[in-house]
Amino acid sequence: MIKYPMYTALTQVSELHGLELSEDTFETYAMSAYNKIGNKDYRLYRTRLYPKTDPDGGWFVEKPCNMDSIEAITLDYESA
């Protein structure tokens, strides 16, 4: 199976069907369609992220740059 960059489809939609979409609109539609495909090629990684506090008193983690979606989150501690 030949794999093409996602934005190749934007060019094909424009050339074959005459549709003009902004890159933001195309990316929204493409990611929605990609998430509905059942047999997509993906890699599953396990990582350990450490939360940090933000100025408003909440918590956040910086996600890895190659992450598209989160499948599960587990915690290493028990609440009292």
C-alpha cells in the first residue's frame, strides 16, 4: 500500500472536483474522517508524564509532539 502525505488529498480535491477549501477546514474534515477509519496504521506508545501546576492553581501535562490522541490514562497513587 502506498502512503501519501495527508495534504495530497487537498490538492486532489481541488484538481479533480474543483473544491476550494482552506487548509484549516480541510484539516478538520480530514482528521474527522481519519478517526472514523477502523483499520488505520498507528503506533501505540507508553509514556510517563509528570503534571505541573499552572498559575490558576490547576494541573497540566505537556504532551509529546507526535501524539494524535490519548487512549488511556492511569495514575500511580491511591487517594486517601
